[in-house]
Amino acid sequence: MKSRLTLLLGGLIWVASALLALAQTSLHLPRTVEAGAAFSIQSAGSGKAVLYIVGPAQVLRRDVQLGETISFAAGDLHNAGHYLVVLVGSSTETGAFDVTAAHQPTALSFIAKPSRLPVDLHDGISGVAYVFDTFQNLVLQPTQVSFQLSGVAGVPQTRTVSTRNGVAWTKLDSASKEGAAQFTAQVGGVADKRVIQQVPGEPCRLRMNVRASGQRLELETEPVRDCSGNAVPDGTIVTFTEIYNGGEATVDVPLKRGVAKTEMPAYHGATISVATGVVMGNEIHWGRE
Amino acid sequence: MMKMTGHRRVLWKPLLFVCSVLATLLVWGSDHPTVRVEPTGSVGPRTLEKQTETAVVRDYLQAWRSLSGALGQNRAELLNRDFVGTAKEKLADTIREQTKLGIETRYQDSKHDVQLVFYSPEGLSIQLVDTVEYDMQILDHEKLQATQHVRARYVAVLTPTEVQWKVRVFQAEPE
């Protein structure tokens, strides 16, 4: 009887001490920590142990005294991620917590495309901005990003977009006037700028005039412009074609100061046409009544 | 009361050893995690072709294998194949730190639930969210300190290179 009682008492003491040990060595972890912020972990129990904080983004190892508060200074843990915490002493305790990106964005990764495009193109320019904190962590909390396209005549186009999973994007129209535009993405006090070159579009209207000069015809286009009135760049090829008595002559001329000029033989009854790219100009019938 | 004979004791130890090996193999031996790709609805301004989606998921899963090898063996060069930019730099820093501390970490991914969430209009970046489950082992000077099953939500941004997609941003966030 006495031995049974001793056994029961011993068992109770063992269970109680095991529970006490479990309670004493339990880790008190923060649920989340902001990247780069100071934080502490409370351990219980006594004796020495080794604390590991491990994730793919960062690893820390500390020799600790159980029962003391383990403090981590600002900057010790600066990479956002999910961290496993392991405390190895007389027993092993595990836990986990998350490190989130700092709330203040300090960097942008801004991709603007294309760098060159025709004027007056609807949704022709795209901008994508990824928002990062000072430790190059993607800021996953929704953040307002302001996109602005300016620098050419007219009112600047502005869009404010909230990030989703750290990224914001927009599409904007190219301006109706040619020239360099500034495309800016801004979040808080951080801005990133790209230059977008807006060039004239396809010629809109092509018209030539003719003048006789002895046995030759002097052909000259009117200034070639796109549909928004921008001069088509010099060097654009204009093709003059003359069809006469079953024969054909073709001359390719680059635009110079906005116009194309050439001379062709003056055949009676010839038909002369002009074209550039996919745009046909007027036709002239020479010498017909 | 039944007593274990010497003969049984001899059999018991190898059986225990075989069971432990089998259990370890079950956890660490499987090379192919279960992968579920969520149906892709709208991923933003650009249409995502099935072929692109397949390539992105394939390359992302391959990146996990590279990560596992690199962190398990403390070999940063194993990251080159599948990581670029910030992700590669941060993982390489972890490997440097592990080497300094004499630590190795083994990651064995067992389950991925992947959803592609953003494909940029110019096609230069694609973002996915992955609820991943993995087993993690921590070894300090080759001594196993802990094995833990982890479930976490990762956000990854991949960018195209000459022949494949590489992970540029790799970051876990609270679920």
C-alpha cells in the first residue's frame, strides 16, 4: 500500500514538474515585427540555450540565458519573411513569426514602355511601379502611387493607383504634339522619372504640285504632316511614279525640310502619282485636255 | 509479464532503424511536391497565355529546388540558375551568414498552391502568390537541432531572361 502511494505521488510530481518545465520554457514571440525594428523575445526557465531565428531571407543565432528577455536591436532583422524560431536548451522549443516590410516606401522600381511611340495613341504608354522599403522588401500593404505624364503641350495626365501585392500599373495616351514627355511615378516623397519620346504618326494627307520646266516636270509635295498636324520627320521616303506609253519610272525621295522634290520627264499623257508608306497622294495627268 | 528475449531485442533495433529511415525518406525523399495552380482570371493589363503560365510555374518550382540545394549545402552559386536581383542577393546573404555561424537549413517543399496575380503590360514581370508547405531542418555544425513543418504565403516576382523566368523578388508575408 505504501509503495503504491509512493509510486502515485512520484508520478504526480513527475507530471507536475514536466508541466512546469513546459510552462517555464515556453517562448513568448511577437506575432509580427516590422523590418528593421527592434524587438524582443521572452524566454522562461533557467540555464543556457541557443536561439535560432531562421528563414530563407535571414538567419540569426544567439547564445541566451533562459528566463531573460532576448533583445534584438533595430536593423538586426531587416528582411521581410516568415521566420522559424528554435530555442535549444535542455529541451527544444519552436515557434514562428513574420517580418513585414517597413510601412514607409523608400524606393520604386518603375518600368515605362515604350520609350518611343507615335503621337495620339490611346493607352499607348504603360507604367508599372513596384514599391519597396529601405531594406528592399516589397511593401505589400496597399500604397497610393501617382503616375503623371507631362512636358508636352496640354494638361498633364495624372492617375493615382493603389498597389496590390506591392505593384501598381497604369496606361496613358500619348500626346497629340510630338516631343519628349516626362513620365513620373511617385509614392510619398519618392519619385522615379522616365523620358518618353513622342514622334509624329503616319502621314495623314499627301499632296503634290507640278510645274513644267522645259522637257521635264518639277514635282514637289506640300509639307507632309500626320493627322495631328505634326511634321513627318525628314528622311521619310516619298515615292513618285510616272506611267507613260506603257512605260513606268519610279523615284524615291527622302523628305527634306518637310517636303519631297524631284524631276521627271514630261511625257504627253503621262500619269504621275505620289505615295509614302501606306498613304496615297493625288494623281496628276500631264498634257491631257 | 512478457519479457523481450535476446533474439527479439536483436530484431527490434534494426526494425526501429528501418522505420526511422523510411519516415525520413517519406518526408525528405519526395522530389515532387503537390502543385495546384489556381485558375487564372484577370492578371492585369496583359493576357496570360497558357504556355507562359506553364513556363512560369515550372521555373518557380525549379527555383524552390535551387533554394533548397543552396541553403542546404551553403552554396550560393546554386542560386544563379533561378534567381536574379534582390532575391538572389538576399538568399546569398543568408548563405554567407549560415556559413559564418556553421548553420545549414534544409527546405523540402511538399505542397504549393500557386496563383498568378499580375502580368505587366510590357511582359517584363509576372507576379505570383504561393501558399506553400514545407519541412524545414536546422543543423548547427551538422547536428540536427529541429525539424518543423511550415506553412507560409510567398509573393514572388519573376522576370524573363534569355531562356527562362527567374525569381527577382521572393518574400513571405503573413497569411
